[in-house]
Amino acid sequence: TPMTNRNMSAKASAGRLDGKLREKTLTLDTLNPQVKAVEYAVRGPIVIKAGEIERYLEEGGTKPFSEVIKANIGDAHAMGQKPITFLRQVVALCTFPELMDSPSFPEDAKRRARRILQGCGGHSLGSYSASPGVECIRKDIAAYIEQRDEGVPSDWENIYLTTGASDGIMTILRLLVSGKDSSRTGVMIPIPQYPLYSAAISEMDAVQVNYYLDEDNCWALDINELHRSYQAAKQHCQPRVICIINPGNPTGQVQSKKCIEEVLHFAYEENLFVMSDEVYQDNVYAPDCQFHSFKKVLYEMGPEYFNSVELVSFHSTSKGYTGECGFRGGYMEVINMDPEVKAQLVKLLSVRLCPPLAGQAAMDVIVNPPQPEEHTFKQFHQEKSSVLGALAEKAKLTEKILNAVPGIKCNPVQGAMYAFPRIFIPPKAVEEAKALGMQPDMLYCLRLLEETGICVVPGSGFGQKDGTYHFRMTILPSIEKLKVLLGKVRDFHIGFLKEYSGLE
Amino acid sequence: TPMTNRNMSAKASAGRLDGKLREKTLTLDTLNPQVKAVEYAVRGPIVIKAGEIERYLEEGGTKPFSEVIKANIGDAHAMGQKPITFLRQVVALCTFPELMDSPSFPEDAKRRARRILQGCGGHSLGSYSASPGVECIRKDIAAYIEQRDEGVPSDWENIYLTTGASDGIMTILRLLVSGKDSSRTGVMIPIPQYPLYSAAISEMDAVQVNYYLDEDNCWALDINELHRSYQAAKQHCQPRVICIINPGNPTGQVQSKKCIEEVLHFAYEENLFVMSDEVYQDNVYAPDCQFHSFKKVLYEMGPEYFNSVELVSFHSTSKGYTGECGFRGGYMEVINMDPEVKAQLVKLLSVRLCPPLAGQAAMDVIVNPPQPEEHTFKQFHQEKSSVLGALAEKAKLTEKILNAVPGIKCNPVQGAMYAFPRIFIPPKAVEEAKALGMQPDMLYCLRLLEETGICVVPGSGFGQKDGTYHFRMTILPSIEKLKVLLGKVRDFHIGFLKEYSGLE
């Protein structure tokens, strides 16, 4: 007999519950503890606070500033950077192929869009692609890599499109970190690091193995520190993978070729799987620096290395000169992976079906941009140079202004899109933070936000040597805005020092 | 002193290795065993085989057929379905806002695109959105749900955009399944099921708790079977969550209101978290069936239920009448989630930054389509009705043709986009399959593929009662193609029966 609603309700409130609210199934106590352990400072408490202040201002509230400047995340377009016209033309053509008939779209863009659509089921961006991505895009990426690496061969079947680089990084870690005995899998990461790594390690319950970058040496990676870190970790886990971010996030250093050789040699010797986060490969500003891909360096070390070290390199549409974060495009190139494991990787990717097609198309434009002989080259080149030129200028400017502030020391921003200055925090402020149960640089950044509207991320969110304090800020605001921002940081810092040094 | 390449190579080959290849770090033996355990039939071995045959044909090889028809996956555009013009116009306008000046784009589309861009950082689809999605899109979704559910309130802050529905389902399971004692967390799923569920359960090392749908009763969900399944599972795990797919995938049934009430009452009584996969909510074809959302039914059961049962409902751009799989758009509505858990959910989402913006925009069009008073309504309505009308016709056609084949029995395709016919497999074929270490319906589907080029998925990939065999095929090919396809299935089946019944 069917129960009526009334019957069920009556049973429910009269029965087991006695009028009390039913207990929740999912509470903080029953939540997966590994989720609880995850921290992600780039969008953490300070950013939530910034959002609150933003809403407060919108609703007519007043603050000593008129807008919140979100320098917490590498979100170029949100900071006013304009999209690369050609990229958007290709994606728009793929999205709405009726535009192929429009004379306002260049033939170069149409040719690329046609080619991409040719690779899509039903010639539509609305079809699933194969899980590793659209075949012709994978081929374009392989061709790009060969060119970038001056002829080092790249096999398109080693290329896997991803949903941003984060997705690729999580997927590869998932292969490496076992659930059951996961507490034994060590993952070596730089400190300071981009907190996707620590978050993934927490979520998967692996062991985070820190190797510290050398702040006094422009955040260089010191091979001796790698050995120290590895040996120390060996006591309590099995380090199986080493992650490198080059150019560095949040630290902005660009690794030398020699340093990369040393890392690869170390990985070779210790049988480590290498994950090389190279999403900032187009973001190198310092004239004496150059991007060297881990793959090319591995190749040049000879076949014993090139045919054996397992290496995955990640790239993305979100950074570089395009800054297309919202498209969630990216790829990874997988070298020397065991063929049986590769089949497992494809299987794992297939559960999520495929990366977004618009992001795949955007990635294709990045690896296959207008060539000098094409009509669209001039505008494309202009737009690209303008973005990269401005970033180089802002990198210099940021370093210079910050280093002129007493109690702030900022390494050169050789690449990527962040400054990670060291800040002196007076002992009194450290004490106050501790009393509040807060990291000292969190206190600092919260004060900065509340007094100036500038949102930066505390160094503690990336990791830093004990007793040192930093923050990460992007160099993405326009030059004018950046100058104002840096001026405010300076004034705030001086005031903060005064206040906590008892000089006020 | 810097090592030269030669030095390192010499050391490497002369040292530890003695000329032998360095061992791989990551092999099938050291791979995360939970990844190994994952199975995903929809893109499994049979689909890999189909791809091989496709390539063989392209390269000039010959088969008894000229093309492979992929009826394995609900990929509408790949099967020739055309995109909804209005949706693509809005997304193209968002992608390339210069088109706002084009007279060939309707004002209705421009208005929506402007509104979406207004909600994006820097008014660009290239910015990250907030991790739960663009605010105005969340609001549009909430308004859509209120309208769909005839006034049942929906709070936009309970809406989270996702990267397709799969991403949302994985995320919610991640909260519920603990790593450390995960083998104690039971996840109740229907059998047959969409294998994302079993794959996620394997990956997270939870316990799969099967409840069987009643094939003899048009795949209805029987409440007694839920009780049986729950009690049996209690012996070895703690069932914490029940997953429902309505309309059903692969089974095509549409749940009655009474049945949904019973499920919700059961979840209430047993303190289960409810995950309701409603991605086919627009795909109901049987005239006597209607889509009832779990949320609306919960509301109508009264406040004791509506204010307590934790429910998440999933939707997607990939199905319905749009079939925009490649955009990887979707959302989930989260009801009665503990506020502290919600904060943890937002944190977890933030690690992946945000769902793709083009997919978010596509989702917005689906929940905010042209209204009768808008100029674009007529064309939109025509396109939508044409897709849904054809699907309804194909649902009927498929059922009818399959049921006319001796040894095939197909329940009515009330909704979704698949037929899941039961097939009789002669004992001799079952034996042969077993000798080959293969499921009998895998043997059947492989033979079907090799003899006809038709790619369908064996029932064993979805789960089925022991001793019964099925396959899943989509009803997405055009009517003409579908007729040919079903004719080939019929002929194949008759031949297969003859062969293995010793009649040949």
C-alpha cells in the first residue's frame, strides 16, 4: 500500500526523532579527513575576506580605499589584460562555424578552426573528444615541442590534453600515490611551492617531502639540499616523485641548465619520477635567463638518461602571454612511461570523458600561432610582445620599488608572474599573531587588506623557512595601478614596522 | 665543480646499471592499486577496438562494413545532432565580444552574453570565476530550478557549477569517502548503473553497495530491494550515501513520484546522503511518464524531510536537447549540507580553481533560454522540439525493432538516450566466452563490432543480474541510420543464435 506524505511525516516526527532535527549524515566530524587537511591559500581565508570587503563596498559601505585589488592570483584578464585577438577568433569560429562566412574573420583563423573542427566528432566543439584530446591538436603540440626544443623528438601519442595544468598534475599524482599504503609515498616539492601540490598531497594522503629553495641565491635549487631532503625523508617514507616548478611559482626564479641537469641526474640515481611544472615557460623576463625545458636537458644528457627517466611536463593556456585561465586548457607530455601504465592513465582519463574542447582549441592556437608569412602575424606579434614587454617592465618595477622599502627584500622576478618578497615582521607583531592563533604573515596580509584593499597571499600558504615571512603578489596590474599598489604596500609596511616597534 | 654530460652518462652506465636499463619508477606493480581497479566500460576495451578498426578502414583496410557506428556513448553531436543556434551564439559572443557589433547576432543573445561577461573578471571569459561559478549564472540556475519545481525555493548559494556532471559527482563522493577507513564507507548504487559510479568507488576505495533495478517491472526501483541491499551491506560496511539516476542510465526508466518518495523516506530513516543524478531531466519521451525532481518531491513530503535530508542533484550541458558534451558544463544543487562542510566543499573546489567558463555560459543558456516574447524564441523552440521529437521517435522505434527479434527483450525507453536490451546468449557461446576469459556479452559485442561495425557496450560494464546479458546502445543516430543499425543488430543476433545453437 502506498504511504501518503502525511503518514510518512507523522512517522518521521513521531518516531525515531521525537521532534528533534535529524542528525546530518555529513558533518565536519564525518567528513573525509583528507579533505579537511587540504589547504589552498591562493583562494584561502584572505581571499574570502577580500570578497566580503568587496561586497561591503558594493553595498555602499566605506573603507579607507575604494576598491579591492586582487593581487592574490595569476588571473591576467581580471587585471585588465586583453585577450589575444587571434586566439579568440579561432575559438569563436569553432564555437559558431557560421562565422566562417564572415569577411571580418581572417583566413588564417578560419583555416585553423576548420582543421580543429575536422578533428571533432560531427565537426562540432560539442562532441566529446578522445580522452587524451583531439588528435590534430596533440600533433600540433608535439610539433611545437620539437621546435621549442630544437629538434628533440616529440611523439604526439605522449601528449595528453588536460583541464588546466592542475588537472594533469592531480592525475599523475593519482597514479603514483597509492591509497592503502599512501602514507609511505613521498612526494618531493620545493618550498616555497604552489599550494596545488600540498593540497593534492593532503587529499591523497601522501607524504610531503620538502626541499628548500635558496632565497639568498635568488631561490636557486641546490642539489645538496635535494640530497638532504631525500635522505631525511627516507627515514619515514619512500620518496617516489620529485616536483619542480620552473620558472618558479611563487618565487619567480628561472632554473639554469646546470641546475636542471643536476636534478635530472639526481632523479636518475634515486629512481624518482619527475614532474616538471613548466606553465610559465613563456614568462621569462631577466635578460640573463633562458627557459630550458627539462625534456631538452634530459635529451642532451644522453640516451641513458633520455631513454629512462620518467618525466611529465605540464603546460597551460592560463599563463604565458594569453592568460586564458577561464578556458581551462592545458596539456602534459609524458616521457618514458611504462606502456602498461600509460594504458591505465588513458583509462583513468576516460572516466572524466575529456578536457573542455574550447580549452583544447585555445591550446592549439598557443602552440600553432600565426607565422611570419601569415597576414595575422603582425597584430598577433604586437599583442604578444606588448603583454610580455609590459610584464618584464612590471617585474623590474616591482623588484625595485619593494627593495627600496626598509624591511622588505625581494629577489629579482626572473620569470613567472609573481613577486615573493621577504618581509621583516617585528617580534611584537609575531607575538600578537601567535596570541590570535594566526601565522604572523597572515596577520600582516589581513592588515594590508583591511587598510589598503590590497589582497596578497601570506608566505605561509606556500611554505617558507621557519622564522621567515613573505607574501606573494602578482605583477599583473597595469603599470599605473601597480605603482599605486606598490606605493601603498610601502606606506603600509613602514606604518606596520613603526606600530610594532613601539615607535608610535 | 659542474659535471659534464659525458661524465654523468659514463657514471650512469658504468655505475649502478651495468649497461642494463634503469628500472621504471612507475610500473603496473607499483601503480596505485585503486587506479588499477577502476573500470569504465563506456570507453573501455570495446571502444579501443572500435578505434583500431576505424583506423584500419581509414588506411584502406576492408571489412564487411564501411564505417564504425559508435553507439557506445551519449555523444549527440558526433552522431550528427546540430547545436542549438542560440546557445552557440551566446557562447561565441562571450568568446569574441567584438561580435556585439555584428547585426547578424540577435539582441536576445547579446543581452545574455553581456550579462555573463559583466559577471566575469575583466569582463572576459578568460578570467577564473569564483570556484562555485559565476554569480549571475548561479542565480539563473536557482531561478530555473524554482520554475521547474513550481515554486519550491532554490538558494543560488547552494548552486555550484561543475566541469560536466562527472566532476560534481566525484567531488561530492570525495567528501563522503574517507581514505583511511574508506573500506568501511558504503555507496549504494543502482545495478545496472552508469560506470562513473563504480569507477569513482574503485578509485576512492569505497564499498560498492548494489541495489538491483527490477527489469521485469520496467527497471523500476523497488523499495524492498533497497532495504535488502542496505541490510546486507551493513554486515561489512557503513552505507552512507545512495545514488539514484533518474531518468535511468543505461536503463531508460523514469521514476514515479511514489517511488521517489519511498527512496527519500528510506534515506531519511537510514540517515543516508542522497545523490540524485538528474542529467536526463529534459529527456522524457513516454507519454505516461513525467520527470519529478528529487528536490520537489522532498519538499512535498513536508518540512521534516525538506529541512533535513542531505540531497545533491546534478545536471549537465551534455544531455537534454543541447548535447553539448564538449563544453564540459554542469551544476549541482546542494540541499541541507552542513555549513561547515559546505565551506570545506568550496575549499576543495578552489584547488581546481574553477569550471570552464564557456561551459558555464552554455549552462546559463540552458537554464535561461529564449522566452516566448523574445524574437529568438521561435527558432530556438523549433530546434529544441525537433531534437526531442526525434529522440522520442527513436526511443519507440528502437524498442519496437529490438522486441521483434527472437532472443532480445527491450524495456520501453521512457527517457534518457539509451536502450538496454536483454539478450539471450546460448550456453555454447557462454562457454566459449568463459574459455576466452571474457564476459559472454563482451564476446557478443566484440562479434557484433567485428561483423557489423556497430559499437555498443556490454551489459557487464554496467552491472546486471547474474546469468542475464545485455548491451547498451544510444538512440542518437539519425532515424535512417538507426533503422539500418537495428536491422544489422537483428541479423547479427539471429546469426549468432543459429551459430551457437548448433543450427548451422
